[in-house]
Amino acid sequence: MRNVTRMMQVLFAAMLMVFVFATQGAAQVTLLTESFDGGNGTTPPTGWATEQVSLTSGSISFVTTGIYPTVSPYDGTRLVEFNSYSASTGNSTRLKTTTALSTVGYTNVALDFAWYEDTGYSGSNDRVDVQWSTDGTNWTTAATFNRYNAVAGWKTKNVTLPAGAQGQATLYIAFTFVSAWGNNCHLDLAHVTAVGPPPPATVTIGTGTSTVGYPYETLWMDARTQMLYTAAEITGAGGSPGSISSIGFNVQSYNNYLMNGFNIRLQNTTLTGLTGGYVTSGWTTCYTGTYSVPDNGWQM
């Protein structure tokens, strides 16, 4: 009976290991999309607010059709209008986010938006300042765009925010309009994008042609298994430097015995082989608890 049990352990798991970990590759993600269709009159959409920056007659409205000049929305049903046509020179009003974005783990944080340029009042530099803040109170201007252009129409503007906007737990953005007593300013659809944390990559090491009992030995108490996977093996399987998030084995056959005090420990090493016995120091415990193998196939 003991030998039968031993044979069951030998066929317990196929010796094929998979790592799931973050790679160096990354993809662009959208952190914010705003069409401003949720605004109405002087009431901004949820997550936005307006504030007077200088003087008293500047005003931001969310309208279905802009005036001075006549403008239809770039996207959706409403657009942002700043009344630089009626507000005297120097009036300034800010449209800002009140819900913070997190850029922790992100790089290349950028803002794009639709901006209407027109041919009226060529000497009036009505404008919008694109701003960012980490506290919602102190603002830094990243770029400025004038309303006047000899070619009228909607233009897409792109602003790459500086390094200080990256890796922030709280990031706010704002459009601050400044009147030069020309035509009204109009703005629409805005996005905040970034290059985000890379998606996890799956790396499989081994051929799966032999079966062994470890690392799930349940015949003896206090079983221990150490395995060494070299950087060459990982990169050869399509991996690159990154943080391992899970490991697993392709199980061929199993018994779901409960393993108490089950621990997974990892460390980086310069060793090229495990010929000198168990490595006893330098480990980081990444999992501890009880575990029983639930089924055949890949078990992470």
C-alpha cells in the first residue's frame, strides 16, 4: 500500500512550470474621456467645476450651439463656451476636474482636446491655458492655444504633460480661458492618456514530457523542493525583466490532500546550479497558508 501511494505521488504533477509576470512592453491607456455632454447652462458635468481666476465677468457655459461665431459640437450634443466676446480683456475663468486621476505607474501622460479656431478679431489673442495640478489648488500651465487662426474650424490639440505629472496619486487638469475681447472660445471632447503598466506575460518553461511528485509531495511531512530557473530560460521562453505575479504547474493527476504550512519563497541568485544542497538564506516568502491541488491541468 505504501508503494502504491508513492507511485500516485510520482504521477502527481507534470514537470512544466509557468510564470506570469509584467514585461517591459507597455500600451497606451485612456485615463479620462470627457465630451461635456453632461453639462447644462453654467452647470458643468459631474467631476468638473468652474472658478473665476481674474476679474468678474468671465463665464463658462455648456451649450448645444456656440455663438460668436456659430459653432456646432465637435462630438455629442454639447460643447464648452467661454464668453470672451462679451467679457472684457483680462477676464479669466477656469474649468477644472474635481475628481483626481492617478498616474502612479504611468509615463507619457498626455491631454488631447478639440479646439475651435476662427478668423474673427485677428488682433485679439483670446486663449486657453492647459494646466495641471497635484492638489487641485496650485496650477502649472503646460501649453497655451489661441482662438484666432486664418483657417477656421475644429482642430485637435495634443499636450504632453511634464515629468511632474507622472507617478502622481492625485492629478487634476484644467482649461483656463483668458479673454482679449474677441470672439468666444469653444472647446470639446477631451482625453487624458498615458503609457500604462504593461499587461502580464505568460512564460512556460519545460517540455512536459516527464512527471514527478514535487513540489506537491504529501507522502512525507515537511517536504521541500527548490528549483532554479535561469534568466536565459525565462528570456528564451519570451520573458523579460519584470515582477512575477503568479506561478503554477500543469498537473497530470492528483489527490486533493490538504497541505498545511504551504509556503512559496523566491529569490534572485547568481547560482547556475543547485549542486551544493539546499539554499537556506536570502528567501522572500510570497505565499503562506494551506493548499490542496484542485484539479488536473494548469493550476496557478
